Amino acid sequence: MAATPTLLAAQTYEIWSVGDAHDALQTDLIRTIDIRSQGEWTKTGVAEKAWPISLHDARFSERLFAARTLADGRPIALICATGGRSGSVMRSLRQANYSGFIDVSEGMLGSARGPGWIASGLPI
């Protein structure tokens, strides 16, 4: 598995593989938020140690920034099913000049960037 990007790299290296995100999560370098829906969480489960905060929640922004506070300076990695929603949120955050967020664009189910969390055999 690739070496985990450094904490400081989260400011510029905004797209990580599921393997890098998992390694950083296991070593307490990041926090991960699963932004999928409740139904998706029920169907596939949530990545181990990820915080489920649905993009569909009317209070999503409030909860996202509350999680950022709870992360105590650690970058927040966003994961969805295939990278579409996490990419969209990342674009919005970039436009608003927020840093410290990471897009796990393979998602839980995989995308053109890679097989995803589940197919990679990472813990749920």
C-alpha cells in the first residue's frame, strides 16, 4: 500500500486513495465523514471509524463544521459511494477558501480512480 500522505499535505493534496485514507485514519492523522444517505449506510455499512453525516441532512453544513471542530486540527476526509458527492462538496469548500479537507474519490463502491473501500477489503 502507498505511503500515507502527511498531515500538512492535506492542504494541497486533496484527493487520496482509500488505502491512504484508511492508513491515516488508523494512525489518527485524519477523521473521515461518510456523506452518503441513511439507506446507503444501511445497505453497505460505514467505513470503520467514519462519522456518518449525510449530505442529504438539512443541517449538513452545520454538522460538517462541528465535525471539523471535533477533529481537533486533523484534516477531514470525505467519502461517498463513487466520488461524485464528495467531489462536489470539495469544489464548494475550495470555492469558499476552506482547506484541510480530503476527497476519497474512489468512494465506498469504487470509481474510475480505484476499486473503492469495500472492494479493497477495508473494514466496515
